[in-house]
Amino acid sequence: MSSLASPFSLADVYRARQRLAGRVAHTPLVASASLAERADAPVYLKLETVQPTGSFKLRGATNALAELAGQGVTRVVTASTGNHGRAVAHAARALGIEAAVCMSSLVPENKVLAVAALGARVVITGKSQDDAQLEAQRLVREEGYAFVPPFDDPRVIAGQATIGVEILEALPDAATLVVPLSGGGLFSGVAFAAKAIRPDVAMIGVSMERGAAMHASLAAGEPVLVDELETLADSLGGGIGLDNRHTFAMTRELIDDVVLLDEASIARGIVHAYREERLVVEGAAAVGIAALLDSRIARRDGPIVVVISGANIDIALHQRIVSEHH
Ligand SMILES: *Cc1c(COP(=O)(O)O)cnc(C)c1O
């Protein structure tokens, strides 16, 4: 894998894993009988839903903040659709440093409250992820904070990559990994580690049709802007950054297929997770299950692993979705 345009090595991923030990959950990998039957192959779910903040983002945030704290940094800031902000707040508190979190007014209230409850300074600004980003940059310029990006950062990507290591250790013959795809920190991290360990593993990224910035950028051959639209997969919203430095190149090199899903399909994924797997998952985390249910994952020999990326869905919304689908 030495030809890969990665800003870190597999050794960095193993170092990240040591840094995360005791701070972040080594999450369960559980077999799904109902999905195996539909896929006609063994299917396993990697449950990032059990992380203390309810999503995998705690891995990347903890890795980045541990490195920064080691360099003497005492204040960090981020702009986030929710789960990254929550992760930064949690990691900052655990490491004894200060966190500020900038978010747009589109972020669901449950996520805003969760960040505030973790003791972070919450800054609500504008109507898009880009507005929140500008405010975070202002805090860096004017108030001396260190910025922690949600995905386009080698330390963050290396943290998410520990998921790939855990999967391949538990299931060395995993043939296909299905990963939610937004800014690509999760995807490129998991894909980098998985392909470094097992080069012939197939890496499938799944996004929603409504505002799939990475898919549009891959199609254009460079980072492009897309309209930010409301979607059940709200944690997959937002752009990849026109000045993207790492995740676009890594995703382009490591991805074998991209699947885009409509809202009804994402809802079916949430409902299946609840009824058949007894899991509460958010829309962004349901996309892998939905892609399997819709037979959108190309058939290959060997086990399929679906990364279930987070649990942070508004409970009233979850109840409505489950009660509307029979
Ligand atoms: C952030 C997030 C994703 C997407 O991760 P990227 O690194 O931005 O691609 C997927 N699922 C959940 C629950 C998330 O919070």
C-alpha cells in the first residue's frame, strides 16, 4: 500500500488504537441472521452505536485531542453537524481541556443539547455547515483556539481507521465493508486500514441522494459544492470542502462502489434495525442496512460487514418513522 496517498501509515493507526484504549469503546461485531438471509452471505454489524457519545466520531476526536493536549493545547473548537461536536466536547472534558462547538441552526435540538450537557461552549450560527465553519475560524483567529476538523484531518482519519483494524482482527476473511459516506473521514480511515491489512477487501460507500457531496465530487473529479438538503441521514449532510486535502483523494483511491439511497429506503433501514436487530440507529447509520435490503451491494464471496455509525436520532422522529412503516 506504499503507493497510497495517505497522510499517515498503518503504524499511526495502531498508535491511535493505543491512545484510544480505555477512552473509546472497542465495539461489538454482531452477526445479523435476517440480513444474511437477504444477502445470501454472512452479514455482521459493527456497532459504533455503543460509543459513549453514540457515534464513531469519538475515535477521531479523541485521537486528535490527545495529540493536541500532548502538545500543550488547552482550547479547541470545531464546527459540526452534531456528532463530531459531541465527540470533541466529550474528549475535551476527559482530557481536561476547553471546547467550543459551532453549529448551524439546522442541527437537530437533541444534538445541540447533548453538546451543551458535556460542558462545551455552544455557538449557533447561520443556516449551513459553511457558516458554522467560518465562525470556528474566527475563534481560531481572534480567541486562540485550535481547530479540530470533523473529517479532513490525518489525526481524525487515523482515529476512525481503528474501526477497520478491529473489524479485520475479528473477521480476517471479511470480503466487503459497507460504510456510510459523507466527508469521508470514516470511509477513508476504515478503507485505508482494511486494505492495508487485506488488499482485496471491497469498500462500498453509501450516501443519501439528497446532497451527496462526496459522490458529486468523485463524479466531477474534484471537490464541488452541493446544495445542503434536509434528509433523514442528517449526519451525512454538508460539503467536503473545496479545499479538501485528504479525504477526497483517499476516498477516490480506496472506493470500489458508491450507493445512493432515497429517503424511503433510509427509513426502511431504520425500521429494519429496530424491528429485526433491536437497534435504535440514526438515518446516517441505517444506510448500509438499507443498501443491503435494496440489493444494492454487489455479490462477492465472503462475509459483509456493515458499519453502524451512530445512534443519535431524535426519539420522537424515530417513533414516528417506526409507527408509519408496517
Ligand atoms: C459523521 C457521520 C458519518 C459520516 O462520516 P464522514 O467521516 O463525514 O464521512 C456517518 N454516520 C454518522 C452517524 C456520523 O456522525
